[in-house]
Amino acid sequence: MSDTSETSDTSEQEQPREKEQPRRRQARGERRIAQLLQAAARVFCTTGYTAASTNAIAREAGVSPGTLYQFFPNKEAIALELGDRLVHEMRETYGEALAPVDPATSLETAVGSAIDRFMAFNTEHPVFFTLMHGPDIPGRMAETHDQLHSTLTGRIEDLLASLMPGASPPDVTRTAHVCLGIYKSGLELVLAHEGAERAAYVQEIKTVLIRYLEPLVGDRIGRR
């Protein structure tokens, strides 16, 4: 009896330990992946995607190339994983930034709030611009960018249609493309500067968009 009881107790003690070990390994693996992706983001921003190498990413992460290859087979796999995560976060950002506008909101406030949300994301993750707008991004990422651009344009069109009910669909689409073009052009300038100069460029983008939209939207959004 005594031996059976001891065996049973030992077995019950070992089972939780066996369950904990895979969880711990998984948690360590996730931390390592996050470490490698952060290092890759810094390398891509510094050198661009083409010039970056797995050796440089491993060195930036403070690990051996062999450790990197345990998680990613090549540089493209790292870029795609990083891009996928950022696209998911970006979709959440523009979902909030392009929500329906209260008619009592001023045009200045509506534009300013949307631009601030987009700028916060892009300045926090400058590698997103590098990967999505660079001339040498992986093919699958280019497809993702095109899908994101199409979805984003559609959201802007939906928002503008509610503010310009008398406009024709082609006019709304054209206006959406111009708004997005102004933002993207200005974003490159914003990312190239820091501090007060960066803030000044952000304000310039807001001013251009407000002056462009004001005669189109009219008084459909209250003004101060």
C-alpha cells in the first residue's frame, strides 16, 4: 500500500510539472521572437530591407545566427511576421481614427484627431513605413500593402460620403485619394524629423487637409 501511494503521489506531482514546462518554453520562445522582431525593425529602418541581413539582425538582438534560425528561416520570414503584426495593429488604429464624426465636431478637431492617431502609430513604428513603402519589399508584403491601401481608402470614402451627401461617388473617391496622398507625402517628412520640427510638419499636414476639405464639406461639420 505504501509503495502504491508513494508512486501515485509522485505521478500527480510530475503531471503539473510536465504541463508547466511546455508553457515556459512557449513563453521563452515568444519573448525571443519579440526580441528578434524588435531588432529587425531597428536594422530595417537603418539599412533598408535589401541591405539588411540575418547576421545583422542577430547581432542587433544580441544572439547567435543559429538562435535566430531556430525561429525564422530567413530575412523575408522575419519581415513578413513583423509586417503582419503591424498591419493588424494598423487596422485597429484606422478603425478608431476613421469612426463616424459627430456633426457638432469642428472640421479642425475631426482632422486633427484622425491625423494624431495615424501619426502616433507611424512614429512609434517607423519600420511600418520602411516595409510598406520601400522599393524592395517582399512580394507578399506588397500584396498586403495593396489590400491595406484599398481598405483604408474605402473607410475614408465612407466617412467623406457622410460629410458630402450631395457629392457623386467619383468625387468622393477622388477626394479620398487626395486626402490619403497628402497624408502619405507628409508622413515621409514627419519621419525624417524629430522634436519641435516634427510637430511643425504634423501641423502643416493638418492645415493642408483642413483647407482642402473645408470648401467640400461646407458647414456639415460645425465650426468654431
